Amino acid sequence: MGCQLKRISKFILIFVLLTACAKQDKQSGEQIDQRAWFNTDKQFSYRSSMGEIPFHPFFDASAKNKNYSENELNVFILTQRDSKFHYEFDLASGSAYLKRTFCPYKDSWARYSSKLETLPFNVGLVPRSLDQLAAPQKVYIFGNAPEGKVTDSVVYPVRVVGGVVEQYCRNFPCSLRDEWVSRLVYIAVFNDDENFKSVVDLDGLKRKVDWSNARAAMENYLGASHNEDKILPAYRVLNEVSLNNVLDFSSKNNHHFTGNSAKALQKSCHALYDYVWNNASELYPEGKKTPSKKAQEKKIQDEKFEKDLPVASKLQGNVLMFEQKEKPSEVEKIMNKRFSNFSSFFRHFYNHHRSKYLTCEKFIQSSSITDNFERHWFFAYFLNYFHLEEVGLIYNCNNEAWIENPLLQSGKRLYDNKKMLSGCSTESLDLAMIRGITAMTSRQRSGLSYYKYIEYDSGAGHTHEKIYRWIYESGKRLSCEDNKSQSIFPEDVNWQSFHKKTQLDKSGYIY
């Protein structure tokens, strides 16, 4: 999934488990009334039909209440215990979406003989807390499923009793240690669940639950690799971690947003998005103008850019909090540069702002489709270019095609992205954007990792929330799932060409 926290920290310009028997009542949680995160310019957020500001469970809620002990946390629930629906969470939109409907699946490690289906635990996330992979901190919570829906603005108090090291292998077998991507997942119980009142550590939890079933679920519910008729493991639980080690590791490697630091990041990302759209929209053949261009340039130059993100390795290293700022003259020089065509702007942006932009897109929405239709779909195509590079492709402007960019043993790619981009014309980049949809679709059909665009999460078991975002898919699936080909992008949306004489159809052919 990229360079994780190391990449995310590089801002220079802009940034500052299950009960064994008797059923209990459903868990009750704390209603959160705060709606601060999306209380911003309407071009960056959605409103309900009644004009209500939506709730963002990660940024609007808090990880702790004042009276909590060291191992007590708030979580918001994604997938409930025994539910047939598996949900995931998109950080930028603040929305949950249906990942899959569970079906009876096998243990890819062939250690657990019975079929698996629903989860024997709840899956939750900790508000405002990022793990060492720069993803919201995940928690497996044992106890009865909470009341309400996954989309409710409710957090639940839990007590952490330990953790597990969850590892991911992109292409099995991963024979080298570095080929396994690791993250720490908390193991917790609900604070008010009477069945687990006496549980203070993993050993105590294991005496109350079927741990072999729970572990098999942890290692398989996210999917497995498939090679013809073979099912190959993609996930494993390598180590069990004591409570003290969980607390110590998290204090050194996790990143915790404060309200002010998150808002500073949001403000800076909004300025960067406006910079992109204001420049790009002026370069269309019809000569679109954005009235607020000069005002926006002044706003960006005067911005007090600060950063608030950590640097950390996969399972080692410290969180480093620091702040870097460019000199005002350098900011002014970069931001005042004018461009004659889209290719010159795109190269400049790629060379100066790529890492900052990818960090922003991970956390902050770039547009609202209800506010500006053209801006929204521009950014959808624009971001897909970078996603294709992330999954291992590169656009060859000479051959006018997206091609594989193999990863070398050194960790670098075979082709240098900046060098390859240097000779691309505006016409070539138009083709790159259009053909990017076809390239991403090909990866989906081949069972490889890819991104798909979700508009509205509708259907049976779905959350019925607005997403309007690219969502990462690992290509891993349950043993009972087929690799069904699906449309990954709206058929009625097209890239608006920047080249004066070239028109392109959906597949990227010139006519």
C-alpha cells in the first residue's frame, strides 16, 4: 500500500472476542454530537437533504475520555460479531462501506478444519489514532455485538487486554521477513460486558473464548490469494503481544491527532487542492477562468504551512514530531509559476507536490460532487494516475500505454517515474488519464490489487452512505468467492481533454 508513515510524513510546503455461552444485552455506547470535521467549505464536504453536517467517526470522536485508565479507549464499530456483512472504512469521506457478504470459507493455512463464516468478534477503529502503517488503529473486540447500525455516530468504551501482530503477504510465498507487512492490532473487551469483567490479559480471554476459531478468522476474513484451484495464505497472526508491550509500542509508534493538528492538516490540503484546480481549470481549450485565482494565490502564499504527521518504520522506530517550513521566497516562486499547457503544469506538480498530494488524498476530500461536478471528476481521473503508479504501473508516453514497472530487489522500480514523465505532451497525458481506467479495470479482472470508484454504497446490507472515492482492493478474496468482473468507474463519466484538437472516447482512442 505504499511507503506508509514514511511517505506520509514528508510534507515540506503545505503541512504543518466472543462469549462462550449466555447471551447478554446489546452493548450501549456514547452518542457523539460534535460535527466539526465537515463544518467547512461546502466544496469539500457533503450535506444531507436537510442541510445537516455529516459525522466523521475518526475525526469528530475522541480516543479517550478524561476518566479512562491507560488501557481504556473509545472505538467505533465497523463489523459486528456474527454479522453476515463485512464493512470497511474510507478515511477521507468518513464513511463505512460494504466490503463483502460473508459465505462459508476455508482456512487458507489448513490448520482449522471447520468452515468459517461470520466473525466471533467485533471489528472497530480507534478515533484519531494511526498505527505504524498510517492506517486507523484496528481493534478486535470480544463481547456481544453493539446495538444500532455501523453508521450511527456512537463510540463504545473498551478495555485493551493485549494485541496480535497481523502480517500481510502480497504474493505468497513471502520467504523473506521484509516481504511481510506488519501491523499491531489491539485485542479488547467491552467495558460493560459482565462476561469479561475479570479479563485483564490475553490468557484470561483465551479461557473464555474459542481462540483457535478467533485466530483462524483473523487470518482469513480479509481474503486469500488464489492460484488456479489453489488457495494461498495472504494474512497471518505471527505473535501475541502482552498489554504492557502493546501500550509501550503504541506510545512510540502510533500517531494521535489533536483537534488542532487535524484541522491544520485539513486547511493545508484544501489550499493544495484549490491550487491544483485553479491552475488546471485555466488550461482547458475553452479557457475556463476561476475568479478567485489571485485571491487563492495570495491565500496560499500567506498560509502558515505546518505539518503534524509522524515518521515510523513497520514495527520498529520512533514517532518523530517535527515541523519544516520553506522560506517565503521559495513558496512564492513555486506558487506564482504560470503554465502554458497542462503537461507543463502536471510535470511541475508531480515534481514538487506529489507526496504532499498523496498524503492529503488519504485523509482529506478534494471536492464535493454536489458543489462542483467538473472539479470532482477532474480529481477522480487525476488521482487515478497516481493510484496506477502505486499498484506498479507506469505510463509510457512513447508507446501511449500503461505498462508494468517491476519492483527491484533494491526496493526501487525499474523505470523512473519523473524521467518517463519528462517527455509527455498534453495530448499524451490526456490519453494517460483516459486509458488509466482501462488499465485499472484490467488489474481487477486479473485478480491483482486495484482501486475501484464507489459513488453511493447502495444495496442490501450496504451502508447507503455517499462515498464518491477511489477504494483500494487487495485482490484477495475468500475461498467461497468468485472473481467477478465489475465496473470500477462510472460509465457515463469522461475525462475532459486539455488538448485543443484531440477528442477521446472512453477507451482512449483518438477520433
